[in-house]
Amino acid sequence: MKKRYSFSLIGLLIAGLTACDDYLDINDDPYLPQVAEPHLYLPQIAYAMAEGEMFDSRYVGEYSQYWSYVNPYYNYDMHGSRGTADNPSAAAQRWRNHYWSIGSNVNEVMKAAEERGYGAYEGIGKAIMAWSWLQATDTYGPMPYQQAWDNTQTKFTYDTQEYIYGEIDKLADEALVALEAADATEDVNLPEWELIYNGDLSKWRKMVYAVKARRANHLSNKALYNPDQVIQYVDNAFESNDDNLNIYFEGNSSATANFLGASRANYNNYRQGRVVIELLDGTQFNGVEDPRLPLMFNANPDSDYHGVSFPLGDTLAGQMTVTPGGDTVANAIPRMYGKYLFLDGAPYPLMTYFELQFIKAEAAFHKGDLGTALAAFQEGVRSHMDYVGVDAGAAADYLASDALPQASTDLTLAHIMSQKYIALFTNNETWADLRRYDYSGDVFMGFALPDTLRPENMGKPVERCLPTQYSEYDWNQENIAAEGGLENDYHTKPLWFTEP
């Protein structure tokens, strides 16, 4: 059983331990440390990793068509940006968390650990930062890297995404070296306070290889793409769902609940999208209903499963329907609460074994090794069904059915990426996949861009989110302007990782 803490209380603890200025040193209490031990930062860092993803998933999930706003023609359903939504914090939580809640705290962890000779923290810290940099730059593109935590600066120059990608690989390699050399027993507090893997450094090494696999596979459009390397990274990463990079929640109140849960009420106005429902109800897979459908989604009052077509909102709302029991009731697509990850106590998966199996399948497919591709594809589907809670027999029946290819020669890229789309439901990584393949309905079965995009898009889909208003547009405007960030269609500019 994973240990769960109230992250909000831990955050207050860290703030209290570090908010001491020199002029208060005369009042140092020998029984109350004035500098936090490194382990005390770890719960808050873990929470921040999930928080940035989940906060921004409300908007990114609309770009990916995982869900839609309940009303029609909503800004983000039409690939709009914060610049047209009059919301200075929308889709920018990850930026703040990357530099502050994660980055600044990781810096403090590694500094304190170095002073104490705790080598494990260096490996964990660099592993987290490699993951965080990849997530951040894939969302925003160019970012300040070299000057990021230079306290002599008041304005920060942007580095290219290509440069940041190179630094991510260096961080990952340095993390592996540090983790290999470290001793998990050097700090007795590590297993209790490191809430992701409970101080198991072998799992952290697998996590680093997962980051390297995701990063290497993102370059599938480039000549430097190396599918053999991707496969090698996957094979050194997670071995089962037991290795998943999960963030855990206590879930006994709104303060300790998963951001997607009903107690937090963050998804009251969102409804599931058409694409994922049609991938599960048999529309796209030869009429075979997927056993994951009732475990992941709620049915309408008519007992059927429906999803929104973008950007129309819930067109069923207000219509009358007859229930299986014969009652006439108002129809509407229900909220997503109560199923799958939309539970107060559900863990939030940041990277998973099943994602890596689909990455391996994609890489092997591009390589032309269809046997390896099919085996990894099947394992990706099977392991996600296990994660969702599908009975093993029902999963085996589905895998052997007409829904999926049974011969390697019948496997297509659309099979791989569409099943990955199901498995990564809620995860912002799907947006990276969609952008790599130009939002193609030939690659993602049933996917289609909205008929109506925001007018400032000039017919182009969204490719990036805008950096946070406060630090970049209010205080660092000359540098964001140099990147084109003041242009109305900046959010439609393709990122380096998606280009040839």
C-alpha cells in the first residue's frame, strides 16, 4: 500500500522551514531546524509534478478531443489560446510548476543533499528535472534554460527547443550515473518521504529510461530518429504497471483529492469526446465493443455511450429519451466522475508501462519489424486493460477478436496510435502524438479537426500553449517578443520536435 500524505500541509511545512531571513538568525531555535532536510521537499515536488499536468489538461484535453466544454464553440475546443480567452493562468500551470514548485525545490534538495553526502537525491532530482523539462518544452517550445535559476537576472533569454532536448538527454544520463552510484540507505528518511517509488532507486533508473524513450520517440519526423535506440530505451524502462510513474492521492477530502475527482469539481463543465467513445464502442474496431468502455465512462440515461463532436458541445442536452425501464427523461452526456481516473483517490499516471509498449510498437513499425511491433502493440492493449480493471478472460477475448489485427502484416500505424490514444486518456502526451502526425484522421481513427477554428488561427491548428502571463508577458516581454510570442497566432507556430 502506497503511503499518502496531505500535500497541501506538506507545502506549508516547507514554506515555514525555508522562510527565514538573516535578521532572524538571532532567534534560531536549536530544537526547530531553520533549513529543511532534503526529504521534506519530496512530497511537495511529487504533487507539483501531477498538478501542472492535471491543471493544464483541462485545456490540452480539448485540443486532443478527450473532452469538450459542455457549451458549443468554446475557445479551446476551437484551438484558441489564453490570449483570446481572457484568463491569464490558463494552460500555464506547468510553466510555473516547472520553474518554481518543481525546479526551485529540486535545486534546494540537491544542495542540501550534497552538503550531507546523500547521493541518491542527485539521481532522483535530475530524473525529475529531465522529465519536467521534456513536458514543459513540448508544451511551450523555446524556454529560458541556461539562465533559468540565475538569481542575478531579472529578465531571461530563451533557449531553443533543440538545445533543451540536448540538455534533457544530458540530465537523464547524469541521473543514471548518480542513481547507479548511490546507496538508497544513506538517508533513512528517503523510503518514507519519497512517495513515488519509496526510495527504490532501481525503479527510478527505469523511470529515467522511460523519459529517454519518450524523448527519442518524439523525434520520429527527423532524420536523426533511431527506432533501435527507442526500443532499447523501452526495454530498459518499466517492466510492468508496478513500475508506473504514478502520483498518489489520499482522497478523503477535496484538499487531498485527485484534481480529476468529483470533490475538486474541476470537470463539471466538460463532457467526453466522440473520438474516444467511438474507439471503444466498436465504431472504429469492426463493431466489437471494448470491455474498457463501461469501466472508463458513464452511459447516458438511454444506456448508450455518447461523446461530443467538436466544437458543438453537448447537443443531446435538453432532448428527451426513453430509459431501458420505459421512463421518459431528459437526455445529456453525463459528467466523467466516478470512473477510471475521475475518482478522488485515484492515482494519476504520468508515465506508464503501457505507454512504453505503444512507443516500442511505433518504433518497431517504422523500422519495419512488424513481428516486434505486433507483440508490443498487443502487450500495450493487454496491460492497459489490466490497469483499467478488465477481467483477464474478457481482455484475452478482445485481443483475439476481429477488433484487432491477428497477423503482423495486418498491423497498421492507425491501430497502434489509436489504441495508444485510448490508453493515454487524460494524459497530455497524446497532444504530442497528435502534433507529430499533424492531427491526422488516417493515424488516429475518427479524429478530425473542428470545422470552426478561432479566427486568429488563420486556419491552423494549435501547436503550443502560451507561457505564463505574469513572468513572461508582464516581466520578460522583450524576450518572449523575440520568439514571436506577441503575435496573435503564436500558439499555431509548430515546435521543433514535430518538424522534419
